[in-house]
Amino acid sequence: MALIDCPACGKKISDKAATCQHCNFAIGQANPDDLARKNALNLYLKKQKIQNQSMLAMLLFVGGFGFMYWGGVTSEDIQFKLAFGVSVVGFVWYIVNRVRLVFLKKSS
Ligand SMILES: [Zn+2]
């Protein structure tokens, strides 16, 4: 018994299963073309989601950074520390998303 990715929800299922145990997608009734299309769509949606998150992360980073420099606050202010935290989170999140995109491209 081998495990394959469900074309509908992407979870691991048995290749012998007629329907996905997670989302009830009828695998037996789908032809290879449908499966390929569905896979491509899933990949596209996943990529879109990660790219959206990258954008948001970038905004956090730039926003936090900008506030630190042009917000009229000193490094003693809680706002400064908050902005610093936000930009660090944004930066790390951005890197994580870039790595996820690379892995997504590798796996496809
Ligand atoms: Zn499924």
C-alpha cells in the first residue's frame, strides 16, 4: 500500500482508497486529466497564498522600520520597541515564506 496526496485536499491517503478519508473526494471517478488539473490548481492556490503572506510580511517589515525612523519616537519609547518587534516579525515571516515557495517549487 502506497500513500498518495489527495488531489482535492492534499492530505496523505492510500492509493487503494476509492474516496479520500479526509474530504470524501472520489478518486476512482476522476480521470488523470482531472487529477492533473486539480493538482495544478492546488499548487497555484498554495503559491498565491504564500505570495500574499510574503507581501503582508514585507508590509509589516517596512511599516515597522518606517515608524522607527520617521515616527518621531526614541529608542526608549514603547512604540519604538513595538515597531522594532513588528519589523523583526515581518522580516522573519518574509524569509519563512520565501523558503516555503522554494520548497513548493521543488516538490512540483
Ligand atoms: Zn481529500
